Amino acid sequence: MRALQPHEDSADESGVDPSKLRVDAEELLVRKLRARSLSLSEARMVLKGYEENGVRLDSGSIDDVIDDFCRRGYLDDAVLADQLVMSGIERKGQGRVALSRALSQRGIPRDVIDAALGDVPDDDAERALEYARSKARSMSRLDPDTALRRLVGQLSRRGYNGSIAMTAAKTALAEGSSGSSSSQVRFVDSD
């Protein structure tokens, strides 16, 4: 086991047992992992922030804990990236840009992000149109320009680029307006 780096006092003066400090830090990391999957970067930040009586784990000990959790399968950036991509697509209707941003914010390395997004079919236009159709119905009361602006904004915030967002919004709103007039029953006065 590697030495600890105290904030102010030495490990002996602080009364902190290095092996107990590591066990306590590992338990904290396990509790965090029970609540939410963590990237390697996030796990490292949890361990860097843990201290007892002003003593923290040194970077070598942190690396050892991270390596141990990786060997056990508790931490895996590739698996986490795949899970986040599928969740972003299925539950949130996100596009590639938003997915990439979300993974990057979690501290996942660029090569892992690229690999996770490489497995995703390039159907942003279809997913954007599907999302736009679901939202276009609720915008039927708005004037066409306002509805288009709002729908393009919603699609853009979900990570669809400008041309895909605009095309999907226009298509969905056009379908909604033509579908609404043909699906309504009209009574004609026969006088």
C-alpha cells in the first residue's frame, strides 16, 4: 500500500490508519455506485474528495482502487457509454450531438464516445421526425411561424443539427395541419 498524503499533518499525527482510510474510501465509492453508474473520471473525483481527519488518499492509492474496481467490473467507461447512448435515444430522443455532449460531461474519453456512437445507426433524421410528430400535435393552436420556431428549438436542444431539426419540424407541422383538416368532420349546410 502506498503512503498517504496529509493535508497539514502527517499520517502518524492525524491518527488515521492508511488501510482503514482506503477501505472507507472504497465503501463510499460503492455507495455512490449503488445510486448511479459512474465513469472512471467521476469515480476518481469521488476518491480525490474523500478525506478523514484532513488526510486523503494519494494518487497512487486512488489508481489502485480504480484499477481494482475496473477488474471487478464495477467501473467500465465503454459499458456506461453504451448504456447512456441507448437511454438517450430511447427515453429522451436525443441526437448525436446531445449524446456526445452528455458523455463528454461525464468525463468519458473521446475514443470511447466515438466507439459508442459508432454503434448507433445514423437515423437522426428519422428520430427527429418521430419526436417532431409527437410535439407538433400540441402546437396546432399556435401560428405556423411560432410553432416552427418552437419545434426547431426543441429539436436543437435535443442535439439535432439545424438542417435536420428544420426539415423534421416542417414535415411534422405540415403533416399535422393537413391531417387535422382531413380528419375533422365537416357539416355542410344544404340550404
